[in-house]
Amino acid sequence: MAPGSKAERKAALDAGAWMFNIVTSVGIIMVNKALMATHGFSFATTLTGLHFATTTLMTLVMKWLGYIQPSYLPVPELIKFVFFANLSIVGMNVSLMWNSVGFYQIAKLCIIPVLCFLEILFDKVRYSRDTKLSIMVVLVGVAVCTVTDVSVNSQGLIAAIIAVWSTALQQHYVHHLQRKYSLGSFNLLGHTAPAQAASLLVLGPFVDFWLTNKRVDTFNYTAIVTFFIILSCIIAVGTNLSQFICIGRFTAVSFQVLGHMKTVLVLTLGFLFFGKEGLNFHVAIGMILAVIGMIWYGNASSKPGGKERQVYSAPSEKTQKHNILSSQSELDQKV
């Protein structure tokens, strides 16, 4: 295959992965909004457990059909991943409950600089000036779009810090595990989804009762609520899979930066379907800034030196010996 066609194929697959993630993420946001805001199903942690249970069924079917080959992931690595992932889910829910919407949005934006720090620390990644500036433009644009009232208290601040760091560690860990153990997206889901489903379905009802003071088993499950729960679970399979695909193909930072396109899209769909009363000058400016920043980031990070992993290799004993002999030979010739 020619280099040009390889590059075009990669670009097409990258674009397809992003579109898959955007469509499923926006879809699940809309369905969950209808489920929780309209029908009062506020058990977010238990619902996430059902999402991973459905994803587990999908991976079992894929294994049975032969699309997922046997792979290896050490149990300690699996436990660490599940801990970070579940802490992220609970942390985000608690942060939303204890903080204002404005501070919750600021906390979500902080995930990007934390991920950059983790990549610099663990992966020795270096960012160019243009890449850094483009990330700043995205952050400013999304902040202008979404941040309104900002109030914070001590317990809300602690919840936000836990949510941000656990989310960043979970997303960084996805890329780390895929690279270290040569795991595809399906393979990694096959290992992590059952563990997350089991842990969240056990802990979820207790966490939701703590957050909402309501019991999931006494909720009135009407036909329409059941339909939305099933639809949410089906879409969640695509959301979980597309997240692993995108982080595997790119990095966790790129996933977060370009992922804010979903925020802009959700706002736009909200204006189209629910009226334009929320659309004003500063929101429009923020959306434009965010889109410009995302395009700039995609261009800057793909250039040579825009975002690259620095490789440090100590000289081998053989190389050192060769250099010593060469120096000695040159000295002999001079003498």
C-alpha cells in the first residue's frame, strides 16, 4: 500500500473513531437527561453499573463469535484501573451534587492540564508552544460557553479534586495498558467491563441512596422509564468502546481536548430543540473560540515536534567500548 493511501486510511479511521465517540456520547447525554430530568430516575451510579453489565454481555458475544482473542492483563493492574474508574464515576457525581454547575464545569476543564502533567511525568511527552496555546484557547472557549455561577465549599473542593485526578488517571491508564500489554479496545473492555459492572452494581445502590436519599429498588419503573434505561445501556456500549478506541489511537489529552466538541454540539442541539433563550453573545463567542482551538490543536499536535515522546537511551557497553577504542586509535595515529 502506498504511503499516501496509508495516511488517508489512517485519517479516515481517526475521523470515524471521533465521530463514533461524539455521536454515542451526545446520544447518551440526551437520553440520560430525559431519563433523569424528565422521569426522575436519579440513580446515576447504578445506571453506570447497568451500562457496564450490558458492555460485558457485548464482549462475551464478541468472544463467542471469535472477534476477541484471548489476552492477558495482570490482576493488580485490573484492580488499579477499576479503582480509578469507579472513583472517577462517584467523584464526578458527588462533585456535581456538592458544587455549583459553574465550579463543576471548571473542575472538568482541569482534567486537561492534569493529563498533560501525567504525560510529561510518565510518558516524557514534550509539547510545542503552538500545542500549548491551542489547549489554552480550547479551555477559555469552553469556559466561556459553560461556566456561569461559581461557588465552592471545602467538601465540594475535595470532591472536585478527587474527581479530576481519578478521571485523569483512569484515562491515562487506558492508554498505558493498551500500549504495555498490546491490548485492543475490545480486549481491554473484555477485562475491565465485568469488574466494573460487578463493583458498581454492588456499591451503586448504596452510593445513590447516599447522594439522593432514594432507594433504587422502590422506584416506579414505568414502561417509558424502562425503555430509556435499556436505550441508555445500548448506547453506553458504543460510548465505552469508542472511548477506548479514541484513547488507544490518540492520547488521553487529545481525547479530552477534541472531546469538548461534544460540549459545543450538546449546546447547539439544545438551542435547536429547546429554544434559543440560552444563546447569547458570550456563549456564541465561547463556542467559536473552542472550535478554533480544537482545529488549531489538531493541526499543531500533528506537526513534527508538536507533541512527541522524548526517548532517553543510555549508551550501551558496546558503544562505550567502541568510542574508547576509536579515541585510542586516533591518539595512536597522532603519536
